[in-house]
Amino acid sequence: MSKNIPPLDLMFLLTETADSPKHVSALLTFDAPEGGSAEAVREIVAAYRAAQPVPPFTWVADFAPAGLPRWTGAPAVELRRHVHHLLLPAGADRDELDSLLQSLHESMLDRSRPGFDLYFIEGLPGGGFALFVKLHHAIVDGASAMALLLASMADSAAERRIQPFFALQLSAPKPRAPKALTERLMALQKTARVQGAAAAGLYVGLVRKGIGRLLGAARAGSEPFAAVARTPLNATIRTSRSIATLSLPIDEMRAAGKAFGGTLNDVAVTIVDAGLHRYLEHIGQPVMRELVAMCPVSLREPGDKEATTKVSALFAPLAAATAPVGERMQQVIKGIAGAKAELGAMSKDAAMLYAIAAFGFAEAEAELARLRRSLARPVANFVLSNVPGSPKPLYLNGARLTGMYPISSIAGGMGLNVTLASYAGSMDFGFVGNGVALPHLSELARFTREAFDELKAAAAKRVPPDAAAAGDAAGKTATKPAKKAARKAPKAAAKSAPQAATKARRAPKRAAQR
């Protein structure tokens, strides 16, 4: 079996280097099942090594001298070279786990084999174990990778099935019936016209924005290459990586967002933005302008888990560097809403081309910057992404999944990626950065948590917009009788005044008679 490599997937292969590998990862942590984790993990490893991989986990890239690059089936998949079993030293703490993950994440996947590796890690603090997964971005995106991992888990501890994610069939859009040659040619011509029009529209739009910015127009919508230039976030990317994780309660995040009229994602962007400014100040390199985040946006239809990348991207201007967290939230909501509106107005073809252009220009600009020949601003300062998770607890061979932290790749010129996934009442954040310019990302995770605590306090002082509207409506309803009574009061007083005077004149006579 072979197939052409789609353009966006191909770009991840063509732009990959040792300093900038293009795989996405995830850290899954588990409690020890009853009886301890040693036997349970050995059973899992044995089952994974005995499984039968299915596409895309049997594919390797073929760059033949003639023709388009294609995916071809590997002659054999030696799972012992893909499924690894590791043990942390006795008494290891979380720092030692993070150090191991950083070293595993920074190395490229072997391009002569299918693009996946996974590591079962025992000896975690508390007696649990972890699974660290690496998947090449050319065969999956965040949404499809997370869907696969979730599908490989069980719904209860009693269900001991072990079903490796790389042996699961991916669902894809139903293939259409073959068309006649004439119809296929007409379809290709139509696609070319649509994509050409989309590309022209994007080019004109970007040029118009660029001229507007030169003339002093305010930033609006999704605007790449408007980020503040040359921060530690945009330093030349080196091989080393820095990794950190964070979990926050979803209900509290949702309540904080509702108080400001924002979403769960708005809260995540706000607190990461605030935490990032504090982190940059902490390492002695503060940035005094607002940052720009590149946010991948899934273009998948519901139920589509096809092995490929189906995303676009929006570029959201964030908040002023020194804005208090409540005001920061309002600025973030406005910036993201404008970027979403612009992306939402694009056709799917245009949105996909927008992503290809953005990622391609980002890689090209990063390479020029490395050679000290770039005069352009970076396409954005960092990447922030949100992938769907699971609302219910999941299990693997009796062990409860306690956290699932996406650890993504670093895009060209943007040395920080923050990806989050929801799981069983928590929002799990994975931070990965250019280890040379952005060391100790555990500090960024700490500052992000502190910003969330401040946002909760600010939200507690606000009346949610829907409650305020309900209060206004109730106030209007309650004041109608009062206003009516107030209008009647002068007339009633006027009518009663003569009667009161008459009673006053008659009072002495009545007293005398008595």
C-alpha cells in the first residue's frame, strides 16, 4: 500500500531537523493497580510488543527521485524497537522524571522506521507508572493522537483488556464511488481554482494588513508576523528541551470564565499569558509589549480520526504586559474573538492554505533568523493549543489514569508550546520549551497557577453577565409597580389634602361637645 503524502504532513517532514524534530508527545500517568504496578506493567509491555500495528503505524516516507513523496508500508515493524520499558532510580522524584522526559522528547524519531515510539516508565513517586508516547506530526495531529490514546483505554478497573493505540483502526470520511476520468479532471480543475482563489485572497488580505499596520492602523483579526520581535520565546532553537506540567480544576476555570463572559479556553490563554510575562521577568528578560499566540484550530468533522493533519491556525493578540489579570482576561477575549471571526469567514480550503502558509513561513523565517538574515518579525511568540480529552476516568490493565499531559512539538521561530487537554474534571497543561533560552519551565507552570488564583479572586467580585441581565430584568419588573405608585402619589396627596383640612377644623368642635 502507498499513498501521496498530503502537503501539510509533507511540510513536517521537510522542515524537520535535529534541533527541531516534528513529533508530538503525551505523558500519561497512572496509579498503581491492586497488587502493585510491576506485574501490571510487564503484562502491558508484553501485550504491546505482541500486537499487530495498522496504518499509519506501518508507514515510512519514501522520497523517490521521480514522482511525489509517498507513504509506503514498512517490510516489517519490530515492536521491541518501538515499545520500551524503563525504570527510574529508587527514590526518584518528579524532577528526575522531568529530566528523563526532556531527554526522550528532544531526540528525532528514526525516519527509517514507522513514526512512533513509546516508553513505559516505572518507579514514579507514590508507586505508579507512566507512559510517554512520541508520534510524528506527519501521521497524526493533536486531535487524532488524543482520540487514539483515549480509545485504547478501558472504562473500569475490572476491564483488563490491553489494546495498543497503534493497533486501532482509524475512522476517516467515507470514500466516494470512483468517478469517470472526465469528472475527475473537472474536479481537479475546480479544486485548483478554489485553492488559487483562496491563496490570492489570503495574499491580498495579508498585504492589506501590512500596509495598514505601516500607516498606523490598529491590529485586528488574525494577523501573523505582528508579534513583538526577538524575545527569549523566539530565540534560535537548540536541541535541548525544558518540560513542565500543570493540572487545574475545570469547574473552577469555567466559573471564572463565565464571570467575565469568556470561555474555558479564554481562561487558559489569559493565565498562560500572565504567567509568561512573570516568567520572562523572573529570568531577567521582561517583554513590555503584548504577546501574540498562534492557536491551531481543528478542521475535522465530528468522528473523523483520519491519519493526517487537519488544522488551520489563528494568531491572537493577547493583553498588555502589565495588565491586571481581570483586565487581561477582557483584552484576551476581545483579541481571540476578532481572530476567530476572521478565520471563521474562510472556506475550509482557504483555512488549510492559511495553515500551510503560516507554518511554512514560520520555518523559513526561523532559518533566516538563525543565519542572521531575517528582518521580519516572528510569525507569533508562542503556540497555545487545546485538544479534546475525556470527561470520565479511564484505566489500563486495572491502573487508573490520573493525568494526560500533551507535550507537543516546537514550531519554527516559536520556542514555547503550551498544549492542554481535559480529563476527568481537570485541565492538564503540558509545557515544552527551547531548553537553552527557556530553562526551568516548572517556574512558568507555577506562575500560571498563581495567575489562575488571582483570576478566581477577581471573578468572585464580578456578577456574571447572565446574572446581571437577569437582575436587570427583575429590577425592571420590580420597579414597574413602584413607578406607578410614585406617579399616583401626588394625585392621591392632592385629593386627600382638603379632606385632612376639613377634619382638622371639625376636631375642636368635637372635643368641646365631649
